[in-house]
Amino acid sequence: MHKLKKNIKILLFFKLTWILPVFLFVSCFKIDINSIHSQNKGKLKSNTDKLKPFVFETIMKGLPKNQAKPSTKFSGILDQSKIEELKIGQIDEKDYFGLEEILVQFFNTYYSDMDFSQKKVLFLSLKEKIKNIDLTLDLGANDDGQYFDENLGLINITDLNINNLDDQKFYEEQINIYKSKSLDEFLKNKEKHLFIEEKLIAEKRQWNPVVKLIFHINIARFYLYFIKLSQELTRNIIISIIDFAIKLDDSKKEESKISQQINELFEQKENLKIKSEKEQEENKPAKSDSPKPSQKIDQEIQALKEKLKTVKENNFLTLKSLVKEMNQFLKEFFDPKIHYSMNSEYVFQNEPQLYINNQLAYGKFFQFFTENLKDKYDEFGIDSPFSIMGKDKTNLVKKYFLPLIKD
């Protein structure tokens, strides 16, 4: 086989003023193509040596692993001064504040015994604060061409000595994604390879160095997108919960008020009946030249019943619409494809320095889904996020996600 005499050098420069994951720092990846063949031979020999334990070298090395269970340094509930002082998104091109603190204090407030009228004021204030915030993490890059060596895509796969057919196919897919710079293509491909490292671990096989490199670069290219997406979904779910909770409370109060009016009219009618019976016992003649008061009450009751029916129908449709919207956000957030989903130790993308805690968010949203929405799907005729997601992804959620969100 023809041996390339040159080294492939890929430089990724990222202008950072705060700590980000390892592969987003000023980095230099260097692979000597002439040595790949011997490296692969060495790895195969090592992996078949039964006397040595297999230690898998993950592509995620250096990034924060999942917590054993969700945890956070934040606590407390919302109040007006906290909401006004909240820092969200990128501040002065220097600091970035994710939604971890808001997430914690919102749900602490939601589940508190505070009167809902007070919660409503705080929730509406919080919604106003966060609804239009730009959650982009801007590193000042105008064109990722300045960070990625465009010649990488010209490497001939036959020159790289990738003998495993799965590796060859995956490498070709990653090269095409690299050339296209297409997020959609990256996501489509990621869906096919969720928890790809679990397969390698099961086979006791390490990454091919070249395959690992190009995959690493593609992850880096779209890394900031996933930060933004997770925070936007977190924001949208919080707002949709606020809208749903307030509408549900308003609906109950509106329907209860009309029902109370109907009950009061029934009481009036019953009192008139008792009065009429008493008058008959006293042999007082009933007036026949005017409508009976009970008839007027019956008309009012009927009108209120029709009003209540219309109000219930309108509230039902509004609540159904809100649940459908929330359901779509939850479906997107619960989907393994927007998280690391690389292996059992790298399921969630958590960035403590950026106040991003997707593991905690997943737990909070799943709790809300379980306690407040499950019984609504049949009522509204809506499929749950996991029904929409499908059996395969749901099984991945059960296997890798749920064990990491239990307190």
C-alpha cells in the first residue's frame, strides 16, 4: 500500500475568555499517517491480550462526566428582586450564564406552598425576563473555515488503512458531514449512532485514530449549537409550564365561578318552592297574571349552563394547544440526539462553569411530565413525547438517562 509521507495537521483555534471543554481550547491535532498501520496493529494485539484489562479511550476525555445523580449549588425560591437581578446568556463578551439557577428556583417555587396568586405574579415577571434573551454563546467566529483545515476532506480513505468496514463507513459519513458543514446532516447521522461508544466497548475495540479525529472535529464544530439548543429548550419549557399553569388556574376559577352562580340560583329556586308550599298551606292564592319567579330562575340557570359549556370547551381547546406546544419542547429535550449520548458516562452535556446542568433539567422536566402531564394526554388526545420518539429511543432513555436523574 502506498504510504503517505506527510503528516495531517488540523488546527482548531477558538477565541475563549472563559473555560470551555477541552477540545474547544486552542488545540493542535496531529496524526502521522505513516504510523497508523503500526498503531492499529499494536492496539489489536493489546486488545486481544487477555491478561490485560480493556480500558476504553473515549472521545469525550477531559469533559465533565455525568453526576451519579442530579446536583446543584443553587437553592431557594423566586422573588421579585432575584428576578430583576438575574444574569442570563452572554454578558459583556466575557461571561456566560446558563439557566441552571432559574431552573432550580422556578421549580422550587412551583412546588412550594406559596399561594398561586403570588406565584402567578413571579412567574409572569420571570417569563418577561427570559423570553427574549439571546442564549447564543458567541466566540467571535465569523467563519469556521478559519478554524478547520478544509483539506481534510480530500484525504483518500484507502490511504488511511481503515480496515474495519464499520469504521470505513462511519469515516465516510463524517467526511461528508465535515465537507457539508450541515447541522442537519450531523443530526441525522447522530441519530443512527446514538451511544456509539457502547458498541465499541462491547466489542472491546478502540477508536481508529483517524475516524476518532474527524468525528472529534465534527463534534467541536457543532458543540456551541447544542449549548444554545439545550438552553433555548429549557427556557421554552419553563415558559410553557408557566403558560399552562396560569391558564389551568384561570380556567378552574372561571368555571368554578359560573358553577357557583348556577348553584346559587338552584338555592333560590328551592327557597321559592319552600315559600310557595308554605303559602299554599296558609291558603293564600297564587298570582296568575305574571310569570312565576321559578321560571325566570330556570331561564337564568339554562343560560349559565350554556355559558359554562362554552367556557369549558374554549378552555379545553386552549389547554390542549398549550399542552401540545409544551409536548413538542419536551419531546425535543428528552430526545437522546440533543445530548452527548456517547456512552454511559457521557450521557448529558453539563457545563458547570457556564451554569448549564442538562442532567438536572432532564430530571426536573421528567418529574413534571410524570406528575402533571401523563393523565392529560388521554384527556386531550395527544401522544406523549416518548410515543412520538419511538421504541428504540425510549429504550435508550430508560437504559441510560433515567438512572442518572433519580434523586
